[in-house]
Amino acid sequence: MAINEFFFRKKSKHKLRRSREIIRVLIKYGFYRPPKKKISLKKTKKASIHLSRPERLRLALEELGPTFIKLGQILSVRPDLLPLDYIKELEKLQDQVCCSEEVQIDEIFLKNFGKSINDIFILIESTPFASASLSQVYKAQLKNGDWVAIKVQKPNVKEIIKTDLNILTDLANLSKIIVRDDWIFQPPLIVNEIKRSLTKEINFVLEGLNYERFSENFKNVDYVKLPKVFWEYTNTEILTMEYIDAIKIKELFACSSDKYDKKKIAERGARIALKQIFVDGFFHADPHPANVLVKPPATIVMIDVGMVGAIDTNTRKILLNLLNAFIDEDMDAVITCFKKLNIIKHDDHKFNEVAFRRDLYDMIDKYFGMPLKYFDLREISQELFRTIYKYNLSLPANLTLMLKAIGTVENTGKQLDPYFDIYSTIESFIKEDFLRKLSPSYIFNKSKKTLAQSVDILENLPNDVFNFVNKIKDLDGIKIKIDKDTQDKITKSIKNSVLLVSLSIIMAAVIISASVFIIYNQKNWLIILGLFMIFLIVLVFLYKSIFKN
């Protein structure tokens, strides 16, 4: 009864009109049964009787427009919230968005930049060559001869989104009547996530900044290309960027052209994703085949980077620990990592840890006992999602996006090359990244930061100790007398201890670095000689420090 009252109570003109449209589509695809006196159901049964519920949901979202398409796209990367048959169907939303009505580009440029398109461009193609749920993209040529792609928001998209979000918010608030607080499915949280995502994606300035950040991160990678942003013709509603003549990667799936090295494209796509996640901590969250272009023989072009994810350094460390815990079948470490990632709440007394451990162990025993080449990362991720969902747990959104992105890259790689093995690529990438972190330049840069922090601590140490002692003196019933000489001795002792620890850490890093270079047959003897010299210098400092004390 509550849902009927919601749809048929008095509303503002815009919300009422849109509510009627939403209810009409829901009825059409069999997701809502209103009072018989108000709306007929005859057409509904005929329209959807031969389709599965996931198919009907996808068609309903497509018909409802940008906000609901975005809702479907967000849900398609949340397998912890929906069954897998729905997830697979909602993934199709990404490639099946039709062009909107004609956009008056001249009016848009006059309104936003005070210039006619004839003052800026030699020509603009009247038909968009790409269309997404929120925008359409046109090819044009600037007066200087450069070809550009102009991404323009669809007509009235902000007004439609605003009305839709208001309606979804009302529905989410209404759901509190039947949804318990401890359920994983919390509509208000999902609506808030949609708001955050759409707010960012309809601001094309943010997408332009994403392009520039990715360009900076990949400036030393010669096989990655990102379009240049023309900021003089870019604002929140228009994004003008370099037009790159390339084909969508999905066009190579059934292509046998010798111009493209599909095996190398698959491997490079995986390396790009791994670098974004584990090195940069900033990744393209929607790298499906329509959002990746290729130029022959194996140059990868990233486009449509409005949807991104971020992972901080600490979370990346926990994820690596989690991977090692899975490989070692260490359930205690797995549970600890899940708690650190806030997947398991520390104060969740209803959580059945014993049963959860058993299911996780069964999953690990199933997959980690076989050779790596037979792994299917998507299948493993789905199994993990099912286990988490079973116990009413939820992954943080950024981790879900990360797993989805890696799974998409693996699936794309296998469609390009049936023998593509993402685990060999991961193994190679981790080895190279490990060596990078043990290189003298990396250690030196890290040491500079550590040294600056240590110097700051040591400079403030005497005053901190003195203030600490004074505070203790002021405590009732406690009298401590420390003279100046004793204070100096304490300070000196602490300084020496910090120095010894610092030198020991540096020595350990030098030993590990030299060992790794030798183990992995790195023949750069000049670097190894330099490390040996650093070792000797640190050894002398340690000897003098110990001898003095």
C-alpha cells in the first residue's frame, strides 16, 4: 500500500510527470502491479512474457534514460548486491545506448563560450560518432587543422537527473519501512552512490582532469596514449579533446588483421590496469572494450575516463597481504585483512566467523590447488562475492570497482588471445615492481622522506621530553626531579637509539637490494658495487656509534 500511495500522492508537476513515466515502464516490464482501477495491466503481460527478469530489468532501465542507465551500470559492478544473472545482463547496458535527438551545437558554443562554431571550427560533423547515457560525441576540425572530439551533454540531462534523483531518494526513504538496518541492501546508500557518481560524471571538467592525471602517470610508457584536452573549449557541459584515429578494441575480437598484435595488446592492457591499481592508486573503473581504443600494432588509447577509482597506499599493502594469506591458506590472516578493509565489522556479534572460515577455506582449496594457467579470475571473484554476500557482508565500493576492472581486462585479453594468461603477467609485473622498489633511486627518494621526518622528530625531542617531564611534575602526589645533565643524557641516549635503528634499516635495505639483483640475474655490477660501498659506509657508522656508547 505504501508504494501505491507514493506514486499517486500529490507531487510537483515535474515529479508527477516523471513518476507516471517510471510507473508506466515498470508496469510494461512486469516489475510493478498498481491498483487495477488506476492503470490497466493488459499491455504489460504481452510486452514481457517471453523475457527473463534480468532482461526485462535491463530494457526498463534503458527506456527510463540516463539516470537509470547509470543506476544499472553502477549495479553491474556490485555483484555483492545483485545475483550474477542480473550482473551479466546489466553489463550489456554499456554498449546499447542510442543517439539522442539532434543537439544544437552552435547554440551551445554561443551560450558557453560566446563564439559561433564558425569562428572556431572549419567543420563539425552533424551526426555523433559515439553516444553514452549522458552525452554524445562529435568530430570536428579546428581552424588550425587539428581534428578534435567534442563531447556534449544530452539535452536537459541535468534536469532529468535531478528529478530522477529526487524520486529515487523518496523511494529509498520509503524503503526504510521494510528494509532492516542490518541488511546489506540499503537503498539510501545506493542512491547516495549514484548521486556521487553522476555528480562527477556530468562535470566534464573533472573528466578532463582525469585525462591529464592519467597522461602524467603514463608519460614514460610509450604504448599508452591519452587525448589532449583543449581547455579553452571545455567546461562542465562540454569536453573538447584531441581526436585520435583508432578502432575500438572489441572490433579486434573477430579480426585477423596482421596490422595488430593482439597477443601484445592483451598483455599491455593487463599491465596498464596493474600499474594504475598497484603503483598509481588511480585507475580507470570502467575499462570495457568500448572504452579502449587501439592503434596498430599495439598502442592502447584510453577514453571515457569519467568513472575512476582510487586506492590509498595502506589499502594496497593490505590487499597484497590478503593475496599472500589466500595463497598460504592462512585463514587467521585472511580474517584480519578483511577486518582491516572493513569488510567484517569488529563489533558485528551476529557474524558467524566459523562458518565463514569454512566456506573461504573450501573456496581456496577449490582454486588454489590447481596450476595458475587454469585460473579464471572472473570466476574466482564471483565465488568470493557470493561468499561475502551469503554472510551479509559488503565490499567497499573502490575494491569492487578494482576487482571488476581487473576481471574486465582479463576477459578482454582472453577474447583477443585465447592463450592469454593474466597470472603470468601479474607475476612478471610484481617482480618488476619489487625490483623497482629496491632500486637505489627509489630507496633514496623514500629515505629522503624518512630522513626529513626523523630530523623533525629529533629537533623537537628535547623540548618534547622537557614538556613531558614538566607535566608529570604538575601531577598531584608525584614528584620527579630530573636535572639538566640527566635530561641531556636521556636525550642523547634516545638520539643514539634512533640513529642505530635508522642505520640498521638502511643496511638491511642494502643487503636485500643486492640479494635481489643477484637472485634475478641483474648483471649491472656498477649498481651492485655502489650498494656494497653504501654497506661499508653504514657498517663504519654503526661501529663508531656502538663504540662511542
